[in-house]
Amino acid sequence: MTAPTPPTPPFRDPDLPFAERIDDLLSRLTLDERIGFLHQFGPPVERLGVAAFRTGQEALHGVAWMGPATVFPQAVGLGATWNEDLVRRVGEAVSREARAMRARDERVGLNVWSPTVNLLRHPLWGRNEEGYSEDPRLTSAIATAYTRGLRGDHPVYWRTAPVLKHWLAHSNETRRDTTSSTVRPRVLHEYDLRAFRDTVEAGAVAGVMPAYNLVNGRPNHVSPYLREHLRAWTDEELLVCSDAGAPSNLVDSEHYFGTHEEATAAALRAGVDSFTDHGTDSSVIVARIKRALEQGLLSGEDVDTAVRRQLSVRFRLGEFDPDRDPYAGERAFDTPEHRALAREAAEQAVVLLKNDGLLPLDPGTRVAVVGLLADECKLDWYSGSLIHRSTPLEGLYERFGSDRVEFAEGVDRVLLRTSAGAFLHVRPAPDAPDAARGEEGALDPALLAGRTDLPPLTVGPDGTELALVDWGDGVLTLRAPDGRYVSVADDGYLRASADQPGGWIVQETFRLEPHEHGHLLRHLGTGHPVRVTPDGVRAAEGEPEVFELVVAERGEDAVARAAAAADVVVVVAGNDPHINGRETEDRTTLRLPAQQERLLHAARAANPRTLLALVSAYPYAVDPADLPAVLWTAHGGQAAGTALARVLAGDVSPAGRLPQTWYADDADLPDLLDYDVIGGRQTYLYFEGTPLFPFGHGLSYAAFSYGDLTADVTESGVRVAFGVTNTGAVTADEVAQLYGRAVDPSVPRPRRELLGHRRVTLAPGESTRLIFDLPLSAFAFWDVAVGRWRVEPGAYALLAGASSEDVRLSTTVTLRGEPGVPRPVVEHGLDSADFDEQSGTEIVDRAKRSGDAVTPVPGKDGELLYRRCDLGTGVREVSVEMSGTGTVEVALDGGPSLASLSPEAPTADPYTYVTVTAPVAGEPGGVRDVRLRVRGALRVARVDFRG
């Protein structure tokens, strides 16, 4: 007899709803198996035929860390396209390549950790390259397009499952795991949450990743906002994946919890479903969860909730339905379509900042292309390895012919002479495979070690001329004549071994430090000075070598020679994405590095027909006054050079637009840790100075006129329409932008705020009419007096034009809205964080699980202002809930103190509150402004008034 075929378990039945199948699979898993799923590297369950699963595959602008893949422009460059359709197609191509790569390498994951929707609030943020814009609506529009491309369009199954990074209010690398972003309610709702919310509500997001930082004194990995906001925006089961090492930071660096069991339990209960910690070793996290269960800090239900969310993603990815997964056979990789798309994206990302008629270049132009990035195609931390490569020099060779293009890199060519008179020498390398960093497909490139198969540097009578580049702040790289960078491997020896600077800790950067009659050469990756030993040159503790820098040729001289012989000079300047501004390291200035400034000045002095092409991950403060043309593009991926050359030649009219404000000077910037965009007057929304180039700015080789602006108010919103006509001589794209502002607001509102945009292609003489249907909610603000969104009645200006400052048309509409009401403080009191204005304070955690309090900044007295508080017919006493030690003074309308309150004794800890009550002289009533002055190490949670 033949044994009967066992019945198919319900979790394998594709005709059942996912929720039912997930419940069935959960019921079959042991507790230990479920706990195992909570680490990033979930093990297989072989008895059920369930495969291993890894959360997390970097895919910010192409599949990263897994070897060769199509490399698209950096995220900030995609943001500069202002083109949702293009970005959706990029997301689609990236997800197709992820599927194709997974078909041959199971280490490639389908739970992709991208896009980054952190707002580009501050241009010195080291990870500026990863975001899309300083504006939440533009960020959300681009992020939604990318996630839709990543997800695919099947109604049930997903091509990849995108996770948004990094929740929440995260735009500093300086002490990023211990700093707290003070985010008051209006900034929280109107700015930081908005980009996440709109993208999640669009329905193509599988989850989020919390950021390393704290918000209002509480680590993001235990944030109540995950439950209160994120999970309230959608009915989908969202997967929350921790950032790498962040669960351990809760104890190790943040000291927020006393034990890892407490911390892990708190994160799981707050909504973290997958723990990225200790690399591929899941045993540490598994042990912590088990001990937390034993200690009663967690329940089995807590574990099940997290596992259910992870399984929901796995089912949507078709893991359990291979015969029905529409994407299972996807093999599109490095296709002609993907190559063409990479070029199209790079072309659309180019922003023409200034043009006095120099561009486009005539076909017969003799071009000198100079600068440190003129023959570079730089990658960043989240790039794949290049299959194809195009530098500006190569692009110009291709477009104008090599006989009409001159090149000068502009590096300083130097020799390093020791105190004994010998020179640093690079020995010839034996024949060896030329493996670029990352081609082996490491899951984490931070783990890649330097090469030790090449001979160390030595010293001798014949020195090697090295190419020295100062990338700013004295951070140097040294490159050998064969193109390899001097690097330091684990054994400490210096070798010319690196294809490019890179790695989590860059091993290719040095600093020359004045010492006696020469310089010490300090290796920045290890912090050690360079020494000469019998076995070679090393970076190590001990007696350092004192070097004399012998300059064989200054970069400015080579640039000047090339510039003088050309019709037009293209200076390509910018940054290396692994040096200075990058993940873990914020920039210190907007200024272009001094060496690049010198090269620009040398070119300009030799040839006034000099244009500047900035290729960078962030804005610079450059003086364009003496330059006839300036362009900017982010690092544009594999087709960057071809794209730039085609724009310079006029094959493509530039139509990129700035996704963030370019400030003229460091003095225009707020403190990096000041997250109050309203009070600090930050971004184009509130900045009152004159920017170098405004948000939305970008020029064209065509000209466009705007006309016939109409605005019709309906019960549900406002319909705005206007016409755009190409009045130029070439077909070109225009990015039409619609802004709004409240004319006479009762609270500070944006100077103007992006309400909509459209990128359109128009032939010469062609017109189009653009229509924007705006819901009333587009005009709302977060009213702290009532704790919700409110549309204020009154006049609203509508502004149409080519940038936030280039307004061509305007009109005004009147909205009925909802009148504001005074704060009912007698009935409901005041939560301290709901202030209208403040000085000298920061928001902190009222309790570890939820709630806010306010405390003075250390060393300062704090002041809080609450406008239009209704004291009724009069109040006799005031109560303040506080912890710590200090004094709260209560005043009205800027008058003298009416009550002074202090705890009788310091409270036991910051989370132990007492309520202190005091009489109020004169029993004041009516609608008044309440002012609190807070002194000392005091946390104020709320204030109550009684009549």
C-alpha cells in the first residue's frame, strides 16, 4: 500500500487569506523558533520547510553591498529631479535587479532598507546624500514613487518590501546615538512626521527603521510614536527593524536602561519586531529575549505580535507561494533599459544654477576639464559596485572628441623626504587580481579588511612622486602613480593598495601635522603617526618619522596651463562621499575645500570663460559672481559623466531643481542640533535671510511663461490651475511649482510652503495647463491649543512659479476654516511641551514609556510662553507637576511673577514627580498669555489652574 499524502498545512494553502495562514504557521512554531525569528538573521525551521530569512538589503539608489549592480544617482540627486515617474521607474529597476541577484545568490535580501525620508533640515548633516529634500511634501512624493517602484504593482505580492529610514527627527551624525532632538508638537506633526505619514498612507511601505538618536529625551527604539502614529496610519502589518547595534546602545551608550533584558523588552513592546545587533550572531539577542520572558518583562503574546508582522512581509514577498509569485522569474539585470534609465536619471538630476550665456557649448569648442573630480565616478557607502563607469572627462571625450579636450586633475605632486634624507618609495606590485573593494559581495562592507598581499612602502634614495589631495580640514589622500591610494591594513603597514578611499573606517586618509622642522604624517583611521621600520613604513605608536614635503608640481600650475589653451574651462569640484561629510561624520563648513578653491581661482585667472560644475552630496557656499556658469549635480552613478557632458553640449536642457536651500554662509545656519525649524527659522519654509540659491531653483536653456492662474474654493478643497508655455527655441522640461502661505496667521507659519509641483516636457511654442486639486488639509497647521490639525479661517496666497523665490503668478483665496479658541486651561490645564514660544529649554521624557516634560538647558534659565489661555472668571491657585530641584515662576502677559513654586526637597529621580500648589494673587481672569520661568535642574510636566 502507498502511504497517504499528508494534508497540506493551511499556511501552505495560497487560497486562504494571509492572516489565516500566518496564524496557522505561528501555531506550529515553538516558542524558541519564534524567538529565533526576532533577530535580523532568522534561522530556518527545517521540520516545517521554512527557510532562513534576513531582514535588510540596502538599496538606496541601486542594490548595494552585494557586488556589481546598476548604480543610479544618489538619493539627493533623485530628489533634484522633482520627477515622481522617473523615480518610480528607478525603484522598479532596483527591485528587479534585487530579484535577479537573489536568484543566483540567496544572501541578497528582498526586505530592502530604503528609501531614507529624513528631511534635509541642515546642509552640514553628513548623510545629506541619503535624503530627498528639506521639504516634507517633496520628500514624501519622491519616497512614495520609489517605494511604489520597489513594491511592484501586483495587488497581492510584492517584488521587494521597502522599509523607510530613519524614524525620527534624525539629521546629525555628531554623537548620533546619544543626542536628543527636541521636537515640539508643531514641528513633530507639520515637519518630521509628515514625510513618513504621507508615504506610509500611500500603501507601498512594509515598515520603518528607528534612528539611533533620541527624540525629546527618549530613544527612538522605544518611542511611543511607533504605536501612536505609525501603526495608526495603515491597516497593514508594518515591520519595524532596528538599526545596527541600536538595541545594545539602549544600555551601552545611552544608559537608558540598567540591563539589556529591560532594554530589549521595552523595544519589543514599543514595536521593534526585528533586532539588528551583533552581526550574524543571533545568540545574544535570543538569550536576552529568553531572560526577559523568564523575568516577566515580556509575554509570549509580545513575541507573537512581532513574529506575525515579520511573517506578513514574508508572505507578501511570495516566499510561501513560489508558484503564484509573479516576480519569481525576474531576471532583469544590467539591461539596456536599466543603463538608459541610469543615464536619464543622471541627466534629469543636473541643476543649472547660473548661466550668463556660456552654455550650451558650441560643437567645436576646445574644452579643458580640470579638477579633483574631473576623472572620477565616485561611489558612496550605499552604492553597489560599478559595472559601467563614466567620468566627466570620459563623457567630454565621447561628446567633443579627445583631440578637443584637455585634462588637468590639479593634484599636488609631492615627495616625502625623511629626516635621514631618504624618500618614501612605492615598490612595484606583483601581478595580482585587481579586486575593487566590495566586489566579493560582503553583507557589510564595514567588515572588509585592507589588502596585505602587496609590498609595504619603504624608503630609499629614489622617491615615488605621490598625488596629494587635501579634501578639507587638512584631511589628505596620497595616490601612487599606478592610481592606487596609500592605505593601511590590519598589520599597520602602508601600501598603495586601495582602488578608492572607503570603508566604515576609512584607511586611506592622513594629516600632515607641523613638527619641528617638518611634518608628522598621521594616519587618521588608526590615529597613529607614520614610522619607518626595517620591514617597511608603518602607522604605529612609537618614535614618529618627521617628513619634509617636497612639492614637484603644484596643482594650480597644471590647471592654469590647461585652462589657458582652451576656449572654455570646466572645473569639476566637490566631495569624496567617504571623506569628511558622510555617515558618522558631519561637515564643519559650507565652504569648498581650500585646495579646490585655489584650482578654481587658477582656472578663472587663466581663462575667464570658466564654469564650475559641482559634483557633491550636499550644498556648498561658493561665490558665483565671477563665474559665467555654475551647475550642480549629486554623484550621478554609472552614467554621471555622459549625462554632464550631454547637458554641457545642449543635447539635454537641464531641468533639475534644488531640493534644499543653498545658504550663502555658515553664519546663516542654525546649530546642527537645533531641530526647531519654526523657532530657529530654518529651511526655505521659515528662513528670512537671502539664500545663495533658493529651494526649487534651477535654470533651463529654454524660457517659460506662466499665465491664467485660477483658484476655485469648494467644500472639500481648492482647485488651482495655470498655464505654462515654452517661449524658448529648444524642447525642454519645466518644473512648475505651486506654493501657499497664510496671509495673516495667528501663529508663525511658513513664508511659503510647497503645495504641488509638476515636471513637464514642452516643445518650443507648446503650452500646457496644470491643475492641482488641494484638500483643505493642505492649509492646516497643528494647533497646540486643541491638540489637532486646524485650518485657520482667512486669506491664503497661492503662488505659482519656477522656484520658491521665482514667483510668476499669485492670487488669494479665502477659506472659512475653523476659528481658534483660547486654551481652556481651567478645565484641562497645560501640558508643558505645548508651548507657543520658548527660550533656553529642551523637551525631555516625562516617563520612559511615554509623555513629555520640559527642562531648562543646563546652565540657563528657561522660559515658556502659552498664548491665549482662558482663565475664566478668575483663578485662585496654580499647581505645577515637576521633578528634580528648582523653581517655577508663573506670570501673565509679561507682567511680574504671580506665583513661585519649588519642590520641598529634590525628588528621588527625574521620573518621580510631585505636584506643588501656590495661591495666585489677585485672582486674574479672562484670556491671558501665561509665561513660565523655569530655573534649576527641574522637569516640568504640566500646569493646572483652579478658580
